[in-house]
Amino acid sequence: MGNLSINLKPNFMGLLKCLNSINWFIVFFSLINLSMCIYEDQIGKFDWRQSYVGRIKFAQFDTVSTARKIIVATEENVLAALNLKTGQVVWRHVFESTSSGNIQLLHLSDQIITVTGSNPYLVRGWDLSTGVLIWEWGLTLQKNEHTDFSEWWVQNGLLVHMVPKFGSHIEVSVYNVATGHNRGATSKLPAVWINEGCVLSPPYYTCISGSPGNQLLLSMDVTSDAVQIISKPLAEYTTARNGNLNPFDTNTVIPGFLLNEKIILIRGNKFEAINIAISEPSASVALVDSASGPLVLQTWNDEAKGFTLMAHNLVSGQRVNEIGWSDRSLSIPEPELSAVICTKTAREQHVCRILVTAADDASHLIQQEGRVLWTREEALANVVAVEFVDLPVSDLDAAIESEFDQKEGSVLAAFTRRLQSQFQQLQGAVRALLAGDAAAADEPPPLVRDYFNLHKIMVLLTDTGKIFGMDNLSGEILWKLYEPNLNTEAAVMFTRRSARHPPHDAYLTVVGKHEETGNGLIVSLNPIRGTPVGEQTLHLDVQILQCAVLYKADAQKLHALILLDKDENVQILPESSAPLVENMYMHVADRSSAVVRGYALRHDGERVSAKNIWSVDLSGGGSQRVVWSVSKPAAERIHSAGRVLPDRSVLYKHLNPNLVLLLTEGPDPVHKDVVVATCVDGVSGGVLSAHVHRRARRPALPLHSEHFLAYLYYNDKQRRHEIATLELYEGPERWVPAGAAFSSLRGARAPHVQRHAYIVPAAPAAAALSATERSLTDKHVLLALSTGAIVELPWALLEPRRALSPAGEAREEGLVPYAPELPLPAEAVVNYNATLLRLTRIHTAPSGLESTSLVLATGLDLFYTRIAPSKTFDLLKDDFDYYLISVVLAALVLATYSTKYFAARKMLKMAWK
Amino acid sequence: MSQLKSNKKLKWALDFNQKNKQLSTELPSPPGYSQSSNANYAESSKDSDSNLLLIKKLWDVALGPLKQVPMNLFIMYMAGNSISIFPIMMVGMLIVRPVKALFATQSTFKMVEGTQAIGQKIVYCIGNIVNILLALYKCQSMGLLPTHSSDWLAFEEPQTRLEHIGGGLSLI
């Protein structure tokens, strides 16, 4: 396609010339493959999309419009409407991810009012049913300080903005909500008693002030014209020495707050303590209105009883029995009442719908009796790592495989094994027949590998420390595991044993940090079922510098985990694998100092030790810092060792498996900012090549496979994104004979490096290379753009061998002439018009089909699809007409036999003549 | 069916020829005709004549492949070096024909066993081999022979590695 489009550009004669010179076949196939996109009826056939909004910050039930919704504003700066019945996103607005998109206020009246940003603020009104923006006005405060603690609320159709200046005064401004007209300018209320511990319960601002032991509880209505301070000694309400103020999680009734597990209301300019006990200090308390008066709801996660909810009548203090239950099966860690709506049925019964947000970012809509209407796993809006795991083969297949595995044994033994497995097959078939189809239809398809290995489990590690197992074909969550102490900031995931070794289960390990101590935290689990295995959850007492998986498996087919800790000690898990460690090297790049250290791991008979054998300083005089380090994928297969040139000689690739690409950036006295890409051998520490980009910033998204590398950076001079590509070649002669082992220590020879840079006419957010099982198919680059599209680009377009004006030979090789700008055609978008918001990562995995690569894009949305870089050459077309083929075949067979009959009759007749 | 036919024949057909044949063979020679006179001479002269002709004919056959060489050269020149359907078909014919002919040498020279038979066979084989070589040269110039290292690239063993690495940016 590339060939054709580029040749079309100059003129038609150019095309004719090209048709002469270029192989007819190429032209023919390029005509067929004119588009990479899918047909309209294929939408949703191989792909799915899940939309998320992020952890809910504010939520309110929409009681105004007919279609019942919940309006939510989230920590991901998303304003969305969720369907009350299904929890699906009705509409969604994604604001800027920076602080300018921060949602400060969500208010529901006949329309939605939001305040976003942090000086300047934007006040917007949205239509409730459609989510259309109705009006908007901006607000910029003159003084920027203290705005972090500012508060917004809507009162009597007026927007109130309060900026407290601790220890001095409160500034209150009141605006007309729709127009932004400032009603009474800004009023300054003197209040020397305010501090960080104050809580707002509109319109009252409440603080504890005074010396310890002599503290006062102070409150003030900040919107009233006359300044009136309510002041009471703290000792009247609590016996504790230190008062702790907390606002209600949801409050729609009366201004009030929590003082050390005690509810205090402000009524008629007076504090009023309510005699309702808060059962648990960590409980989330809400004050809601209902038909029988205001209710106090509290919920917490009880260790014995599980998720517990309790309700009291505010006026009488009586417990409301029909609201309140505990459920041990619900796992809602640290529940928080985001929104509650209570009505009364005809039978005078309370009916409450409660939106609960948990510490694992999941939101549950719970109805009476603890029935969960729906659950949204909002942790999936922040996926940090993904691992595709093969499913185990079915028991029957496993038996057949084991039959062929056993090499030893006599003919007779093999024959009996054969008979046995045949008998098992027969048994299975009979059982399936007896069970019937009805039973099979109800239960979900078993988690076994399909013929083409297209069905896998994706293990997703999220920012909150929740790990999900997801079916890749349907997107259904199969299991989830919440690890509250897991800090996934720099977490890595390894599949240490695949499901290919039948008696042993698959084994997956997450290496992260402990939330509080920063020490290593290792979670090992069975990725198929989500159950802990092996080391389970292991807390280390030391910080982990780096970790790796040993390339050799032990007798149980388990690859050992190598942990290099802060003191350069090595820990092997399991320890029995320590003798297997040989020829293993590790490298650690320090971000700020830009020093890369290489370690050789040696087993001395007892334990494994790491010896620092090299170190490379990439700081360039102290200003540079390392931002990315990328080595080749561990299990990469390389199909071709070289590139065939038109004169039929071979240009051998430099396939150094130990190559590491390090991207550094930093300021430069002459060129403002400089980006340096260094190729370092991870074993010997030798620098194979280094490239400097002047006046460039933000190196990102490095790709590394086979003999080529690519990375993006922002060109500061031209103000655009560029992608630099490198290819490493050994030359026409190979350095080591074919099939020989590559050793980095065998003497350093610098490879030929070819490089180019291309302009990317978009802002890429993520990049990945397609991955196939045997690397026979072409490599394509997937670029996720900030516009929400994922573009599939053939590597041929990024190749550094593209010459400016290809001479005869290069043209014969099929190289596309160099054009500085990369084409991003609309038909190369793999996610068609399903815009994916805030994409952060793309993950690819090979399938059992050589042509097909599985893709998962994560960000605010999850999008899964499969791509075929060299077209589906090993697969029948999706719309292949099986019926037509079988009808034609049957007709042909019929015709053959009938003609045979007629021919015989004719012969007989002829013979009679 | 043929079996049936012949059976029917046997059953129903009247054979009128048999007796006639017998009769004709038993007919006496016409008057004045001597069977023995001159027969010996004529026989021998005819025999040497046809032998010479056969040898000549067989030499023609034996030299046939060599005579094709200029024609083949012309075809090769006309076909050109591009790889498309017609040149490929021609090259295929160029190879397949002599090879077939070589295999059929025995049957071609079956009818004679003369003094020159061995020489003829050798010439015939040489001619065919020359044709094959020509065809191979053509293949070579078209680039169809796997003589370059690039042709064997796909069958090479993948590179293995001695050392293994792990690591990356510091996790702290």
C-alpha cells in the first residue's frame, strides 16, 4: 500500500514506470491489501471496549429527569452519568488530566453545575439528560495563595466560594451561578481561629481552636451578613483531649459534623449533640433525608461480620431495622458512602439505594437487603501492567500430550498407553452425549485452551493494588484480588510458569513495594483462578533494587525469581533454584544520577552473590537523568538473521540479545535541552552506539525488538513530536557462524547503525510493537494518539534504510522513498471510531496463529482487539461461505456419480448397436 | 462388457475366414515361378540398404538434441531474464524435455543393436546434457538457482545466547 500511495504522488507516468520496475506480484497484492481496517459488520466481533470513569469523588442521584441516573465526578477528572439499573456510562466528559481539570464541585439542580480547575476556575452548567454543555464562565483569582483549601458550594441558586487564610480571615465570594455576576464582591470575615483541621458543612465553617486542654469548638455561618460565631468549650462534647473533626461523607439535610465519633448538628446557631453512637472509628457516616425524617447511615467493614450498614432515625435516635445488614460475602474494603437516596414504599417501608465506593476504587450500588445491583471496577481506569497468560489444555488433550511426551518404553507400553487414551476419549464422548446439550449451554465455556490459542487470560495490575484476571475474548472479569499494601508505582509482573506443564499450575508473580515501608512486596498467584500459590504474599524486609526471572526452569518447570536488593545482596525464590544461576547478569539504571551498574551473578556453592562488574555514567557532566531503560522481550524469537539485498547478498542483522536502550534527558547550556539515546550491552557494559538530539525533550515510548529500536521525543525547535528509529547491522559478513551462541564478551565490534527520524503529525500517548509466535509476520508499530485513535503503522514506513531518492537497487528492494512526515491514514486506525480516552499503554501478545497478534490498550478505557500485520494468511476469511462450498461440493459429487451411471448406460447402448 | 461381447461373438458369429486362410496357404505356386531362384541375392542387398538407412536415421535421432541447442539459445535470448509466466514455462520445458529424453534413451534406441549403438547413445546423452546445462545457465541468469547465502537464510538455525540479562531502571 505504501508503495502505491507514494508512487501515486508525483504523477501518473511515475506510477507506470514503477509498475514496470516493481514486481507485478507486489502491485497485485498491494491492490488487494488496500486497507487494514475492518468492515462495518465486523465491529465488536474481535474487539471490545470498556469505559471507565475512575474513582468516584462526588456522586449524586438524578431525581429530576425521567431516566434514572447517577451523576458522578471522579478523581480522574471525569464527569459522567451512570445508568441506575446497569451502571453503564450514559454520557461522559473527560477533562484535562492536569490540575486544570480537577473537579472541585458537583451540584445537581435542574442542571449539573461543576467547578473545575484551580485558579483559573471554570464554572459550567450541563444538561442533565444529555450531558450537553449549556453555559460556562471562567473565574481567575487575583491572589493565588491559599486556594488549595478553597471550598465551593451552591446555596439558594448562588455559587459560594470560600478561601480560608489560616490564622487570619476567610474570604467569601458569592456569584450568580449561571452568569458569574458577582453579587456582593468579596467579603473578608475576620477569623484568627481557623486552621487546617477545620471542616465545612455549608454554610458553617467549624474549627477547634485553642491551647490543648482549653480548646474551643468554633463555628461560623460564612454566608450570613452578620458575623455570628458559635463558640463552645470542646470539653462539653468530648472527653478526649484532642478533638478530631470530620465532615459527613454525604449530607443533604442539616449542617453538621463528626467530632470524635459523635454527631454534632448546627441548628439555630447552636451546636446540638446527637445521641447516636458511631460503632466504628473508620465508619463512613451519611446524613440523608427520607420520608420519615432524616436518617443517619453508617457503614464499615467489620472483620467478623464483613460489610455492615446501619441506619438510625436522626430525630428519635431509634435504629431503623429494615435498613441495615451485614454481608460477609461482600468484600468492600473501607467503604465510603458516596450517595444515598431513601424513599418509602406503599407499605411504609424504607427503600434505600446506596452508592458505596471502596478503597479498591470499586463502586457498588446496593439496594435493600444488601442486594448489589451493579459493581463498577473503577480500578481498571488505572492499569499499570498487563500479562497475557495461556490457558491450560483440557484434561483430554493433556492425556494425549503426555502420551507423546514419554519417549522411553517398549512398543507394547506405547500401545497400551494408546489404548488407554483412546478409551478415555471414548469415555469423554459418551459422557458428553449423556449429559446432553442443555446442561452445556448453561454453564460458561470451560477455561481451556482453544485450537488457535486465541483465548487467554489477561492479568491486569492496577494502581490501587487490585489485580484482575480478565477473559480476553469477552472482557469479563474472572477473578480479582485486592492487596491493600501493594504500591504498584514501579511494579513488574512475571509469568514464571505457563499452564503448559499439566500437573503444575500456572504461576504469576507481582513484584511491588509495600505501601508504607517501601520494602519489597511479592504477590504470587495462579493466574487462571486468582488463588495465591507458592510464596503467596511475601513481605521482604529490604527494598528491592531490581528483579529478574531466571531463564532456566527447575524440575517443577518454575522459573526462579532473582531479587537484587538495595545492599546488592541477591535473593533467589525459591531458594532451591540457586544452583541453576549461571551466566546471569543484571543491570540497574539509577534515574537521577544516570549511572548504570552491571552485576554478574555467581553461585559459589552456597549462595548467589552479585558482583558489580561495570558501570556506565550517562549523566554527561551531571545534568542528564535516565528516563527509560528497555531491553528486548525475554521470550523473543527471531525468524530471519539478515536482510536480503537486491543483489542477493545478505545484510546480516546485529541480533544482540543483551542490548539495552537507555534514554536520558537533561538541560544543556548551548542547546537548551538534550535527549541522548545510548545502546549499552547489558552484559559487558559496552556502549554500542549513542545518539544525541539537540533541543529535544521528553524522550518516551521506546520500542526494542530484533535489531531495531525506536523512541519518541519532542522536538523543541520545531515544536513537534518525532520518532527516531535505529537499525543495527553486522554487514555482509556475519560475525559468528549460523546457529552459534552469541556472547557479548567475545570481543567488541561496533555494529553499523542506520538511523532516521520521522515527524509524527500527532501526539502519541503509547506505543507497542506487534508480537507473533514465530516472528514470521511483519512487525507493525501501534501508536496510540491523544486523539483517541490507535494507528497501526508497518515498520517499513519507519525503517531507517529508506533513502531520500532511492536508486535502482534500493527501489528493487522495495524500500519506500524517505518522506519526513509519517502518514497516519484513517484506515490504519484499529479502533475505528471507538475513541479511547487517555490511553496510557498498549500491550501485545502472540496468539497460536502466526498471523495474529492480540492487543490490549489501557487507559481510561480498556480496548481489546486483534491485528494481523501480514493479513490473515493462515485463516479463512471471516465471511467465508461454508454453505456455498459444501453445496457446490455435494453437487459435484452427485454430478460425478450420476454421469458415471449415464455413461455406463450409454456404453451399453453403444454395445447393442 | 467386452467379455460379454466376445462370448456373444463365440456363440453367435460364424467364422468364414478360417477355412479360406487354410485354403490360400495350401495354394500351389503359379506356373513358372521359382521360389528358390534369386531370393538370396535380393534379400542380402535389401538388408544392408535398410541397415544403412536405420543407422542414418538413428544418428539423426542421436544428434537431434545437439541440433536443438541453437534453437534453445534463441528461445532463451528471446525469453529474457524477468520472472513471469512465459519465461518460467519456457525454462521449465527446457529442463524437463532433455531430462525426459535421457530417461527414455533405452526405449529410443531399443529397435537397433548395431555397431554404432553405443556411440549414438553417448552422443544423444551428451546432447541432452548440453541442453540441461543450457537450461541451468538460463535459471542461473534468471536467479532461480539457490546459489547465494540469502537463499538459505530462512533455513538457518536461530542464534542462541550464552549470557542472559535482567534488570532495568531502579525500582526504588
